[in-house]
Amino acid sequence: MITADLLSSWLADWDHPLGPFRTIEDVLDEMDASANALPAEEAPGLARQAAQFAREGHPRAEVLAVFLRRYGAHHPEAFAEALLGALSPDGPPLLVDLLGSTQLPSVPARAARILDLDRADKDLLVAWAGALGDLGGAEAKELLRRLEERPDLDDETRTEIAIALDRLG
């Protein structure tokens, strides 16, 4: 089982400045190897950590997100279930974004039932559009089309929707 201390140690190591003997590719390779080595059973704990980091505004939340996108690619079903279980009506946006890493077309409908998109802020809507583009499938495309019809969207959200729709073809 991955402990909070071990995860914090990894994040600190991956977040420190790069030197002449370590490239960003090295760090990403380390993240990928660590994500691959962790079993699918770690998904619920990792989803809870992501939710906690997001809600606290943890300074290493983005480093954790980079790592968890790799974890989601290695364990899509388990990670999607864990993220959906940790999701609340307001997201948070980080969890919604991470759902996209699973690339499971079955996720959008389930996530849409949890999220309160009528009261969503810009960050959640941008994350939702991006995740739908990554998840793919007819349901994601339909949800993007419905989102696109909202009159209250800002330019950033509209751009993210356009990019996601373009990705889906």
C-alpha cells in the first residue's frame, strides 16, 4: 500500500529543479514506471489524495496530477471507479480532469449524473470539456454539444469545447 509519506516523497523528488543529469523526460519516465508498478487496488486511496490536494490547494497538486494521469492510463477501470466515487457535485476540477486519463467512453454519463453543471464554475466547465474530449465516444460528443449551447460560457470554456469536439471528430 502506498502511504502518504511515500507519495509525498515521490512528489518532492519529481518537483525539485532539474539538473544537468536529470531531464524532464527522466522525471516523466520515473512517474510512468511508478504508476505502472502500483496495483489497481491503490486507486481509491490515490483518488482521495487527489481530492484532498485539490480542495486544500496543495502546492504539489499539479505534480500529483501529472503522475495520476499516468496511473489512470495503466489502470483505467479501477481509477475511473475510484474517481467517480470521490467526485462531488462541484468536482473538484482536478478529479474531472483526471477522469479523462482513463479514456473510457462509459464514464461521461456517470460523471454527468454526479456533477452539478448548472452551478459549475469556469474551472469545472473547462475541466469537464477537456475530460469529455479525452474520454471520447458518442455520449461525450453529445454532452459537449449540449454544453456548447449554454449562453453563459466564457471564451476559455468555448475554446476548450471546440478543441474537444475537434478531437472527437
